[in-house]
Amino acid sequence: MTAITKRRHAELAGQAMKFVAELLLIEPLSPAFDHKLESIEALGRDTIAQVSARHAGSLAHVAPPPTGAIAQATAALRGIADALEPLRDGNLAGGGKRFGLFAAKPDPAAYFDRYLAAQGEIAAALASLTRERDALLRANVGLEAEEAALRPLVEALGEHALFAEEVALTIEARAAMIEAKEPMKARRLTADALHTVRTRARDIAEAQALTSQALAAREVISGTNAHLIAAIEQATATMLMVLRTATEAARMIARHDLVLDRIAGLNRAASNLITEEGPPAVDTAEALQTAFAKLYDALDRLESERAAIPALPPR
């Protein structure tokens, strides 16, 4: 919220002094005195109406985002990771005894074929996360637009409140000065004019509180959306990194050409072992296990961000 500058404060104080001076020139029992007070009764009325209309018209955006689809996609990716984790028995690690007699040897080719079998499910989960991220991005664009529209109204309310405060102080001071010589005018100032100003100041303060709450709610939701967006992007990029690593591991371990052509974005995966660090020189299975560990961390973060979404107080 932009603070009122000293220069603007002085201007508003001068306007308040001028208003009270004009009021003092009017016969206290004349209709003109009441007419002059009507300008105080109208102070900030249009701004308050705009605030109320904008707040009421955009309440749908000021709510925590639905996260059911994110939870489903996260659970799906975690289930896939559990099944494909390389050091799990029967994958790239030794399994149990076959027929209860002989130690089962891992079959790398069969293991990497499971990626092909799972690619449809992986693609669906990643596509779901991408849709949710895009929806959150759109929501934040809308929230930013609403905040930008509210802030000038907040500044206007601040000026109205300051003007009312200065008018009230000036009325009190002038009423005290004229009370002995012009008791009738002093009574009208304190009983009627001051009451009108204070009533209007209270209405403006209530509108300021409503607007501040509206902005705070939008900031909370926007921040929540931003955290979710970052977590979704990290989880998505890490899943793609796992698949890129698995592709290289299949070639090196099983002489297997693993082509996951149904998973969009695979060639654009960032921060992964293959494109940035080059193919692992010693143990590709270990590199793949490391990639899975990063995936679990990313999924944990996404679930944590999703579960931490605050509930707004009832409106």
C-alpha cells in the first residue's frame, strides 16, 4: 500500500481547513449549512461502491486452489517410481529365490521394458500436472489484475480517511475558539458537523479494512499458487530426468534402445545427469538410483506444498 506523501498530506490538510472555513461563513441554522455537510456525507461514496462491487464480483478467485488432480497425479508417479526403482528386488537388484531354490538373477532388458509399458500412465500423470500448473498460472494472472485494480482504490480511501481526520480536527479546534462568542455555531459544529465527519470516517475505515483483507487474501492465494507451480515443475522435470537416465542406462546396461515416444517433453528435461553431466562413467544403475531418490524428494515436496494450502476464513 502506497503511503501518503508529506506533500499530499499538507494538501489534504489545506483542503480540510478551507472546507471548515467555508462552513463557518454559513448561518448555522440555514439549509445551506446542511447542504454543505452533504459533501462530507458523500465523501468516498463512489470509491466504497467500487471496492464493494469489485470484491463481490471476484470472490470466486479468492479461494485455495483445488488439488485433487495434483494429488492423484503425484500418487500415480509415486506408484510408478515404487515399481521401477532400480534397486528393488527383481529390477536391477537380485531378487528372491526362484521356485524357492535358486537365486533369481535380474533381467535388465525385462526391467527396462517396464518403462515402455508404463509410459502411457507416466504421460497421463505428467499431462495432468501440466494442466494443473497452467490453471494455477492463469489464476495468478487474474489475481494480479485484481490487485492492480484494487490498489488505486486503496490509495483513494486512504486520502479520504486523512481528509476526514483533518476536517474533524479542524472542526474541534474552531468550535473551541468560537464557543464563547458564537455558541449556536459551535454547537452545530460539534453536534452535527463533527458527527457527520466521524460517521463518514467510520464508513471509510470499514471499507479500508475490507479492501486490506481482500488484498491480503489474494496475496496468500497467489503465493500458494506460486509454491505449487514451482513444486509441479520440479516434480515434472525430475520425472523426465529419471526417464532420460533410464534411457541411457538401458543402452549401457542392456544394450536396449529404450524409446519413450509417448512422453512429451522428454527431450527438454533440464538439470539431468545425461544432458548436463554426460553419461555416468562408472555405474549407470547407481546414477539411475540417484535419479529416483531425487524424484522421491520432488514428489514429497509437491505433496507437502499441496497439503499445506491454508484454508481461508469463512466469508
